[in-house]
Amino acid sequence: MSLPASPRKDGLQREVLLDGVAIAYTLKRSARRTFGLRVDARGLTVGVPLRATQRAVDAFLHDHARWILDKVQVHAARAEAPPFAVVEGAGLPVLGETWTLHLSKGLNRLVWHEGGVTADAPRILEIALRAGSDPAAVLRRGVQQRALEVFRHRVAEFCLRIGQPVPTVGLSSARTRWGSCSRRSGIRLHWRLIHLPLELVDYVAAHEVAHLLEMNHSPRFWSVVESVYPEHVVARARLRAVAASLPQL
């Protein structure tokens, strides 16, 4: 159900309960023919035709509850997280493991020192810098390169499972989406997923690969996701929960 509206200069401010979470939104009526959603720094905006009933608006919101909750959570997390300090000894999560930063002189590149063979062996991420270089930029570029390598491998794995050719895989920096799939441009995954455990990277990769068969979020789409990643419901919840903890490089 939606709570009563309050006036606002650019629309009505309302609130809806989605899966037990109260989500505020701005309702904007116009001469448009379709319903639309947008999540940005101001929150959720719902665009509807002039004669759309509140019942129709509520139904539309509930039909898109998963999308709304994901995008609001991701946007809020990115807005609140402080910038990551690239300093000697800082710990950076990569695929769920902590890598300790070490700054040295070099040719503006990242060197991954894997450490020993045990799980608790130190992992050193060396940032080799020229004088006057920005360590954050070098770190970000190197981490993105590692992300692309990992993402290509995981997308290929899930494509194999559903019998689809592997599309072009690229990186994204989208503000409110973890990934996207297009028959024209292929699959793009947000590079910051590299900070998460591999099983959560796999969930997003599986989600986007499933779109190669179903370019929608219909029951058939979720059946494809279920077939290649049975734990997708748990992974989705975990992804929401950890979004706020990702470092801002």
C-alpha cells in the first residue's frame, strides 16, 4: 500500500511499502503514455500518465519491487561511503580477501604479490609509482584490469552452462546497476564487484547471462537464473547488505 501524498514543487511525495521496506518516491504525472522509474541523487521518481489511478501506480511499483530495492540500495551506499584512502598498509578487499597496500617507486603499475599457499598468508598489493603520480588512479586502473579478467572468465562459465556463445564483456561504472546485457554491446559488469566474494560476482554474472535467453525479468528469466545459480535469492539479499561496505576508489 502507498501512504498519503504530500505536495512538492515537482510532484507528489509519497511512500510505498515494498517487501517490508518503506520507500519514499516522487510521483510525477504528465502526458506520457507509459509508466517509468528513475533513481538518482534525489531518490526514486515515478512517472505516470495523467489519468493513471493510484491502484495502477501501486501495482506497477510492486511489480518492479526487486529492481527498485536494488537500485535504491546501491545508490544510497555509493552516496554514503567515504573515499578509500590509498595509503601504506591500507587493506583493500578483492574477491572477498584483504590485500595490504604497499607504495613503492616504479612505472605506474600494480603488482599482485599472492603470498604463500595458505588462506591466511599475506597478500600484498604493490602500487609502483612514478614521482608525482596519483596512487589512487594507478590502483583503480590496476583493479579494473583484474576485474575484467575475472568477469570474462565467469561470464564464459555461465554461457557454457546454458549453451550460449560468449558475448563481449566490458566494465561498467553505472550509478544504479550492477550489470547490463545487450544483444548489440554484450554484457557489462560494474567493476566494483571485484571487491566482493566470487560467489556474489557469480550471481551478477549469471543474472546477466540469463538475459541472453530472456531479455526481461519474467518467470522464465528467473527459471534460467535458478538453473545456473540456485542460490540466487540468498545472493541477491547478500548483495544488498554488503553494497554499503564497498570501498570508493
